[in-house]
Amino acid sequence: MASSSEVRAILDLPSSSLSATPSLPQKKSSAPSARKPDGISRELFSLIGPSSTTLVAQLAKPRLKQKPNLGAGSKIKWEWRPFKNGARTDSLQLNHWTKASADPDAEYPFAKYNVQRPTHTYSQDEYTRHLEDPEWSKEETDYLMDIVNEYDTRWYVVYDRYDYPGGVPRSMEDIKDRYCSVCRKLIRNRPWAGDENSKNALLSSYSFDKEREVLRKRYVASLENRTPEQIAEEEALYMEIKRLEQNERRFKRERDDLLRTIAGIESGLPDVVEDEMHLTGVFSSSDPKRSKKKGGGADVLDSPSTPLISTPRERPRASLPPKNSAYDLQHCITRTEPPAAATSATKAAHQPAYLRSFKLPFPKAAIAQKVTQSLAELGVSHTRLVMPTQANVALLEGLLDATASLVDTKKVVDKVEFDIQVLKNRLGMQGAAKTEETDGGMDGMDVDDGNDADGDADGDGEGEDGRAQSVVSTRSARSRKHNRRSLSISSVDTSATVSTRAGTKRQRRS
Amino acid sequence: MVNYGGDEVSALVIDIGSSSVRAGYAGDDTPKAVIPTTYGYHRAPPDADSAMPDVADPTQAGTGRSSKMYMGQFGPTVWREGMEVSNPLVDGLVHDFEPASALMRHAVEDIMRCNPSDHPILVTEPAWNTPANRERMAEIMFEEFQVPAFYIANTGVLNAFAAGKGSALVIDVGQTMASVTPIVDGFVLRKGLVYSPLPKLVHAHARHILANPNPQRRGIELYPHQLIANKQAVEVGAPPRFTLREDRLKATTDSWRNWYEAREVEEWIQSVAGVLEQGWNDQVAASRPPRQYEFPTGYNSWFAQERYSVGEQFFWHSPQLMASNPNLPKTIPALITESLRACDPELRQVLVGNVVLTGGGSLFAGFGDRLSSELARSFPHVKIHSPGNPVERRYGGWLGGSVLASLGTFHQLWISKEEWAEHGKVIVGQRCK
């Protein structure tokens, strides 16, 4: 329901004096900030609310590039006006076109490009004290300083124009050397206002090594003065060198290949390419058994953390030099032994460098869920360690092992308890039917397969151990498989399994 | 305005060359006035009403020396009875300042129609100009033209500027002089400056080829068309059939006829002559197609191998020629080698990488290609900047002056009238380094 003030707002009427006065200032304040953009209905916009600036920006109509305003708009008045150039010393007034709005007293915009280098001057006293040089008269030095300043230290030009009447011919290096040494001496021997660094920087900007420069120039000149024959010879020599280098490289490569084949990883050759191949191989082979077969050291590859968490029995390696171990200790380097030195230097046998967190221990797939569950009870996540240090990883591995064995043990306990339960039940039944079948246990065993129908129940009941043995032998295939599956399960488990199976069989029959 | 550093103060740029005087506003890309430097004059003031049938000729400018000068488009090229022609320049330098100033005045006042006292004027000079010459030029400008400001700049530097370079090796082939100028940071390296009147030799060689008889033809008569009454079409190589204007012939001065015959030779060079790109080779020269050319007399012929021997003079002189003439002007490769030898070894690579080819003479057919192959033979990294636009090539010096005089930062370099009055001639040498 629109209030009267809203209606007034819609119709663009002046608000009635009494009712609108309290809301008016509020409206005014909000009006400029949230204006309805084009392309959206008012109702929809009012739903959005005032705090949707981003939306407003998106709703703005896309605009074409603004058309150039070719003189259609405001006219600019230009004036032919005299100006004075601040870089000039005289009163020359040239004229140029300027906008009439421009400030007539403003400085000429190009005068600022008239920058002068700081010049070095010296008094007669300073010259006699510091700047005396047997090869240079004061007059010629004066001339030199003048001409260098005149041509802004463009040395090629300075050298070209240098013509001191009656002076000895000077090379460019002579001129440069003299100028730089004069400047250096002046800077060094005068009080310096700034700090030491700026002074040194200035000094180094005037450093000039004449000998070196002359030598360099001579090299450049000799390089240019080569005859075509010399250039051809040089070219030929260069090709020869390239060829020799290539030969040497090939020899080295072949030697390395040979070494690698013979000595394998022990050759100590960097083998980056093969490393990478190995890494990808490990990661791509999802089946751990395969890599187990490939790698000679099965245990090493099976539990991925082992290479890093070197167990104590692995640590004292004979191959490690004592100096190295001390060094390692100092620098927190942990060495992992290469798996089974006896294996040939195949790619799989080589253990490349990897991040410790890449190879966190992982529980066996069969019991992974249970292990994770029990770890979760402890509030530990084995997939992620905040600080996968060596110690932490070792702890985690220990924890995982302990959890795994706990899970196993629990399973066994469960089974045993169940067995006990079953046996107790049977005992109760036997007690009821305990009559004449106390003997003939050995006979029944012989015909076990044949007269299973009758001999089963009594066989089970009368001899605990002997009977169980026979069953194991007859159903060897099945039980062996089971055996394999859980190596840690004790003999108790075997008998229990057998008896359970016997139980089920009987149940099936009955 | 500040973006490109330009600030135009309506300066004028005047570039005086051997063949033409160029004048125009700084900031333009072409000179407004291009007039021949050669002018015609009458030795004694003739009676204006009787001797001159074309009294209304606007190009006549009366000057001192009690003679009448004929300048500009209808100046020396028009036949006039007893008119002598002369050129104020000798070897690229202004030799005779009186006609030179008249030529400049004609270009500025009669053609551009502006008053020199309103405009700063930048004048060019060749790199081998003498201090006395430039001071004289300044004097003319300030005393005669009453310019508010003046500057004299080097054509080599200006050519480099026209090519947009601060350092360059400028190879400038004009009508009379060929020069190689190393420019570093906008300054001429005077030790590396070399020049020779090589184009004159090329011209003389061409004239020799045409005028002298050879087994195939008689010597060619180079009568200008002003002296020919009528002619008939003839077969190729046949002797021309034409009648001369006997009335004009006896009133023609030697200087005018010589000058006009030189123009005919020039015309022939420009349309026919060329240079082989890879050095002289008889087979290549013979394999090139011949070109036909007809002279004003009606004589026409095909020119084959000989047209290439003309251009060869720029780059190579036969040992016999060198032995017979010890003062032979140096060839272009010799000039370049000499110039570079005088430069610092470190600079040579920079210069060779920034070669600027300019001047009307460099428009000679095949010149640029030949030059690049000559340079590539001795330097590994050669880059030649040669504008394809003929105007830029011919008036490169003027163009550079136009660029320079329209720069905002340049205006502090003008020699003002005030400074001239205060310091006198010394200021020219101090300011225009």
C-alpha cells in the first residue's frame, strides 16, 4: 500500500507540509546515492534495496565509444601571442599560438628542458695545490674544462673539436683522463656537504681507467682491421673449436652411459631425466603389488614413508663416510639408503627425492575404514598432517600400525567369542544326546568325506584337535587362502574357522 | 602541443643548394618555394623598353651592381638576348653573396609573399662552410633582411634530423658535391668530414659520352629547344633534321648555352643513366634492356651499356683514369672509408648502422642498391636510411631545418637581433656549433 508521500513522490508533487517533513531529509539524502538505473523497472529496483551498487553498475546500459566532438561544442579561442623564453638570457620575444585562456605570465613550457650539468671550476690556488700535472699547463686545463662543459661531456665531439693552439695532440683518452682526474681531485679535496655515500658515488662517476680504455680501443681497432683472410681463418678456427667441443660432449655422454650401465646408481651420475620417469611411473601404477615386484626392496616401497623415516637398523650405513654423517647431523639432513644395493640399476630401484607429505602412511585398504573410524574417535586425521616432520610421520605410522593391529585383534576376539558361544551351545546339545558314540573317532575320520552325513556331528564333537587337523588337510585350498589373507591370526583362529564352518554345514543339512 | 615537443613560431627555413634554393615555413613537410640557384643577368643595364620584349615579366628583380637579374621559374630558363647565367655557389659554398641574398629575397618575398622581418629565419650551410661565410650570412640576415632571430645549421645534421636520428653517417650527393659526414649527438665530427666534387665528374663523363663520336654514332648536338626553329621526326640513329633559330643563335651567350646544354645532359642522365647494383660486369650490363632517348634536335637513339658506365663513375674509377688525372675526385666508397677511418673505432659500427642517404644525386637509378652492396662488402651490419619519397630525398636538409626550427626546445638557440647588436659576429660561432 503506497503511502500518500509515495504517491506524491510518484507524481512528482511537492510534499504536503505536515506529513512529509520528517521523511523529507531522509529522502533527500538517499536520492543521489541510489538512483534507479535505466533498463530496470521501479518495482524491481525497490526490491533490491539501497545497498546494491554492484548491481547498479552492471545494469548500466552498455555505451558505445563516445563520438569525437569535432568543434561542435565549445569554441576554443587561440591567440597569436608573444612569449619570452626563460632559457634565454636576452629579451627576444617570439610569437606563437596559444589558447586565449592560457596564463600569459606562465613560464615557457620548454624552458625546463634547458638543464645544465654541474660544472667544476677551480681557483689558481687550488690548481697549484692539487691539480698540477707535468703534461698539462693550467691554460690548457682551463681550455679543456671549458670545451668539455660546452659540449656537455660528449666525448666524441669534445675530442673532435679539441684544438688547443700550440698544444700537443691529445687522444680522447688523454682528454677524458685529465678531465676525470681534475674532477676527482676537486671533489676529494673540497668540503663535502652531503654524506659519504653520495660523495663516493660522485667520485666513482668520474673514475676512468685510461690504460684499460686504451687497451680496449686497441682491441676494437684490431678487430676491425682484420683482413678478409684473417676473418676467414678465424671463422674456420671457430668451426673447428665447435666441432671439437661437440666431439668431447659426445665422448662424455657415451662414457656416462657406459658408467650408468656398469655401475648403476653407484656411479654417482646425475640422472635427472630418469628420475622424472621414475616418479611418474610410481604415481601412475595404482597397484602397489606391481611396484613391489619391480622394486627389489619390497618393504621399502610398500610402506611409502620408510625411505624418509629411516629405521635405526638402516641408519648406520657403511657406505656413508663419517665426514658426511657429521655434516648431515649438523644440517638436519636425513639420508635414506637406496633400496637393496644388490639390485641392478633399473629405474624402479632408484629412489628420487620427494616431499614427505606426499608419502604419508596409509592403512591397508581392507581395514582402512575401521582404522579411520577408530582414529576419528581419537580426533586424529591420518590423511593430513599439519606438520609432517619426520618425527610426526613416524608417530603417525606407529599409531596406524597400532590401530591396525587393534582392529585385527578385535576381529579375532569377536570370532573367538562367537566360537565359544557356538561350542557352548553344542555342548549343551551333546549333553542331551551323550550315549554310545564315545569311540570310533579315528574310523570316522577316514570316511570323513564319504559318510559326512553321520560322521560329521560326532567327529566335531569328540576330538577337538585331531579332528580339526584333518579338516584342515582336506580343505587345504580354501583354508590356505584364508591363512594367507591374515597371517597374524593364530592357530586358534584356524580351528575356530573350521568349527564354524562345520557348524554351518550342519545347519545347512538340518 | 607538448606531446611532440613542437612549438611553431612561424620561422622560415632557407636551404641554398647548388641546383636550387628552398624556402618554406618551419613545420611544413615541403618547401613552399623551390627556385633554381642559377640566375640570369645582363651585364650592362639594357634599355628596358627596347631590348626587353617581355617587360611585364614579374620575376625580374632589379638589384645593385647595375645589372638586371632574372630569377625563379621564368628566370634563367627563358631565352633572353645576351643574357648571361651564373651561380652564386662554388663547390656548395656561397661564393657571391649579393645574388645569393637576392635569390633568398625573391623566394621569401616574391614567392612566399612574406616579410622576412616578421619571421625568425634558419639558414643551412654545408659542413665545410667557412666561419667567414656564416658570419656574412648572419650579417645579411640581420642587416638586410632585418630578421628578429637567425640561426645557421649544418645540412649534415639537418639531414640526420630529417631521418629522425641524432647520430648518423650522412651521405649527401648533390648536384656538384658529394659528402660523407659523421654526425654524433647532433654534432658534426669535423675530422671525419670528407667531400669531393664527384657529381661534376659524373656529369662530365656523361657529357663526354654524348658529345664525342663513337663507332656507332656521331657526336650528339645538345642544342636546347629554345634555339631550334623546327625539327622532323627521324629514324633511330639517323642524323637529325632540324633548323636552328639563327636570329637567336648569335645573341646567345656562351654561359647560357653551356648551362642549358648541361641541363640537357642532366635530363639524359636522369632518364637513361643508371648504375649496376653489384658492381661492373660486362655481361650484366649488356643483358640490361637499352633505353631510347630523344634530344631536342630530334635525334634519338637507344642507349645500352654506356648508360651504366655513367653511374659507375660514382663508385669506381679505372686505373688509367686515375693515372691520367691525379686530382680525380674520390669515389663514394673511398669517401666512406676515409670518413670512417677518421672516426673512433667504437663509433664506426654505430655510424655504419645509421647511414642516411640523401641529396638529389642519390636518386640516380640504382644508387641506393649499389651503395648497400658496396657497404655490405666491408661491414657486417649496415643499415641505410634512404627515403623513398623524392621530395624527402632532395630536400632532406630543408626538412631537417623545418623539424628543428619548429621544436619548442630549439627557441633558446636563436641568435636574436639584440645579441647580434651586442656581440657582433662572434656570437655566430659561439651559438651555432
